[in-house]
Amino acid sequence: MMEYQEFKKVVEEQLKKYVPEPYRSMEWDSHKVEKVNQTLDAINFRSTESGMNVSPTVYINTMYEQYKNGEQIDDILRDVAGVIVRAVKEKDRIIPDLDFENAKENIVFQLINTEQNKDMLANVPHREFQDLSIIYRWVVNRNDEGLASILIKDNVAKQLGLSESQLFDEAKENTKKLLPISVRPMGEVLMDIMMKDGMPCELAEIMLNTLPAKEQMYVISNEIGVNGASAMLYEEGLEELSNIFESDIYIMPSSVHECIAISSDMGDPEELAEMVESINMDQVELKDRLSNQVYFYDKETKQVSLASNNPNKRLDGMVAETKGSYDIDGPSR
């Protein structure tokens, strides 16, 4: 079996041979891309001929995982070539025209881990929030198939003529409108999953044996379940939960898409942080991990702060110490 660097070289040299002849004249570019929590090796094919102003991107890292799982490299390259051809043919549906005029109305929050994303954050307007950073995404398309958005980097912010402070103000209003906050009992979420798998509602309710409201776990997200951890930035959902619990709240970040909330009477923050880290490392893909820490919502002050000090500040298994913590009005760029 080839090591990654050898595999990468083969892909860079051979992939172009697998696309049909008309596509081989496209410009080829291999480079690194900073994604949430990871740096990936990407290949772009570009063409402006015949109106094909499109840039399909494929990732060598994904191909290598397929290779490690036993797929033949010829089959992988053939499949990827098919993806490139389809992307070019369907460019109008996949890549909508960017509406710069109404961009401000479509800017939303995303929460990511600060330590894990230092390199990416160097070129992205952001605001620090505890051990996390608030970044901004531009929603460019939303339909029954999901939501398409682009990360707002410094060059895009400049093109839009918006400072970090302006991005924050726009996103603060837009996120609630475009991605409404959702706070649901864990039992209800699990029941929906069971019913989608064909289990009768009555049987699902019996199996879950619902606890009293104040003893339940609650899922904090948005209505579509994408980048929903940013819902913890809003007071409304947390205040509602603290009233149900009649106590302060511990918030466990299960992914960038959602958080789990429990009454502060229901656990120890350091033990909960150990559980969060274990689940992150064993069950959550690196790209979806948010933090190994636990947060505390104070019912009286209505503020969120760090409740734990898990030494594993990174999300890829490496240990890195960070200095201090910040509130939502903290350092930005």
C-alpha cells in the first residue's frame, strides 16, 4: 500500500488522464486548502472556454481514505473524474450567481475552535468567544436539498465593504431569521429518529421512558441542524432552558452543528469535559468537532463562560495550551 505522499503524487500526475478529452485543456492546480479543523490537499480544474467559468474542487485526502479502505486507485480516479465532469455540466445549479447587492442580508454566524484553526483564522474576519471563534458565512443558496454558503475571508469582506464589526452586527440579526434557534428535549430528537426508522410513535415513547423536564438533556441547534452550535450565542434559548431547569446550565459541544445542555445540578464540568473529549475522538469526524471543553450559562447574569479546563485544547489529539478566555465582545479582527 502506498504512503500518502506517494499516493498524492500519483493522483496529481494521473487524474487529468481520466477526464474526457475536451476537459483536459482545463487549467490544473494542486494546493492546500484551510478547512474547519484541518488542512486538505485540493485539486482544482479551471476553464473559461465555451462559457465554462467554473472551478470544481476535489480532495486528495478523501481519495486516500477510499484507497486505505480497499478501493482500487483506478476506480477512485475514474469516479473523481466523473465528479469533475458533472460539476462542469451542472455549474449553474451548483454554483449560483453571487448576489453582492443582497449579501448583507445573508451573512450568518458559525462557531469554530480557535486553537485548531489558527492558520485559517489568520485570513478570516472573526471574533473570539471563550476558546472558540465566531466566523461569518455568506448563504448563497437554500433549497430542499440543503444550504450552500461560502466562508467570508478577508478578501471577500473587503469586496463586500464590511468590517468585522459590521459582519457581526449583520450576522447577529440574520442568523436568527435564516437559521431559527431550535431547543428540543433529547428524547424528542431520538423519538423522531426511531420513527423515521419505522418504529411506531407509541412504542418509541415507551422505550424512551421520558424523564421530568428538568432532568432531561436538551439539544441546542437551528432548525436545519447545520452549524447550529452558534445558537449558544443567543440568550433566548438558554434563558428558556434555565427556566425549565430552575438552575444554571452546563453546555456540552457535541459538534459544530449542535450542543447538548443539562442542568448544572446534573454533573461535574471536568467529568463532563472528559466525556465530551472521548466522544469527539471516537465518534465525531474531525471536520465537525467544536471543543473539548464544557461551558456554563449563569441564570442570573445571562452570560456564558468556560466551566472546564481540559488540557487538550486541540481537536486532533495534539495537546496545546491556550492563554486566557474571551467573552462575545472580546478581541476581533
